[in-house]
Amino acid sequence: MLLEKRKLVSETTPESLQQIADYLCHRKPVVRPIFECVKVFIRLHESGVFTYARHPSDLGTRVVSARDISSRMNCPDRANIVLEALEQVESECREPWPFSPGSSSWTLIEILHPEIQIAGYENDPAIIFRKAVRLNHKGEHSSTALTEKIFSAFDQLLEEDFSSMAFDMVFDPKLQLENISGSGVYAQFTESLDSMHFLADGKDIHAINGLSSYYKESAENLLEGVCSNNFSINNKNNPGFYFTFDDNDYVVRPKSFRDNKNRLAFETKPAKKPFSIFGMIR
């Protein structure tokens, strides 16, 4: 998979987390909400047709078709949804596509649909144009000011009404967080952090067994509070958001969502057949 590398806020150092907590709770940053979706990278091949990628092996010179990508989905319904979404992109975006044929810039889209759901809330059918990047042979992302400028042209291209189509098409949705200084979320976190520093007596909190687990719990409580004060949906159904701080990309994903997702995935996992004892010598 062509995964994006972001740091989990809950796994940062105490010093960094206190700065991030102040940023999220008081500075009203603009963040990007996360959706349960199917992610696909697209570019216009030099032959003039779209080629797609979900794995580093798709990044060569050959054309990977929409049907190739959709056929990899683990269920027929999801395969049909992905194929329909990619065919809509091809029919609506081929002519105004801002990147030239043969360009090495890939555009990331996120395909949303009620059937593409595990623990999150139910999304309306939509295609999100999230960003444009260069992908090396390992699938690692990089971008330039020029790439971002060209990608911004999608903002105007997607202004028209797509409500009559199977999927709405949206340009990079964002959300501005509220100043939640009166909620007690930040104060509770900093009080816990001060107590941990006092007990650590100058030592690394992570190196002290009991404090390490308490620190992680305090960090998770902070992020639960940030999400519950900024989103109208229950945290157990909220995939979270990501943001940039001091040139680093971070992701916030509520623990209650992760736990709920793991529980649902376990419940829907096919049960293993009992081991057969026939033919065994006892």
C-alpha cells in the first residue's frame, strides 16, 4: 500500500505533546478530517489515459486500469463502487485535468460510500480530491510548491454541481477547530503532566513503568476531549483528523474509535474451522 507517514500525537514526547495540546485547544488550527474510504492515486499517462496506483508495483510505466484496481477489492459490492467512482472521474475530469499527460505527479482521491464503512459514521457517496504528490519506487510521498499550485486548480474545477451524479466530487475538505479553553480539557492534561514531571523527578517519564502508562492514558484523554468538543459525532464513530505542526504531519484518532473498529473487525472475522482429528493417531 502507498501509505502516508504521519506521527501519532499520543506517541510524542511530553514536551512536544504540551505544545501540540496548546495548539489544538487554543490556536483554532485548520485540520483535515479523516474518512473511512478507499484511497487511489491517479495520474494521466503519456498515452492520454488514466492510470491508477494503490501499491508500489503500480508505479511503473505500464497502465493500470480502473478495472484492474477495482478488481482487487475484497468484496464484489466494494469493487463495483470503486469502479463506478473511477469511471466518473474519467468521464468528468479527463479534459480539464490540470496535470499534463506523462506528468510524474499523482493525485490522491478518497472514495466514500455507505458500503465503505467499518466503525465510522455513514458517508454519502463522494470522491475527495485530497492532494497531489510525487511517488518514488518505494511509494514515499513528496511534493513541491509547483505541484501544490497545479493541484489547487481542482478547487475551481470541482465547483460545479455534481449532485445528479452517483458521487459528489469535493476538493480537499478542511475543518477549523474551536478554541476550547473553557472546556477543562487542556487544564486537566497539563495538571496530569505536571504531576508526572514531579513524580519523575527529572527522569524520562517513558522510562518509568507506571508513569509511562499514565502518560499514554492522559494523552488519549486529551485527544478524546479535543474530538468530542469539535465534532458532532460520537468519538467511537469518529476516525479523527490530521494536521501539520512545526513541519511535521500528525494524526489524531480517538482511542474509542480504534477500540470500536478493532471490536467490529473481530466480530465480522470469519470463525476458523475446528482442527480435524480424523486420521490422527492418539
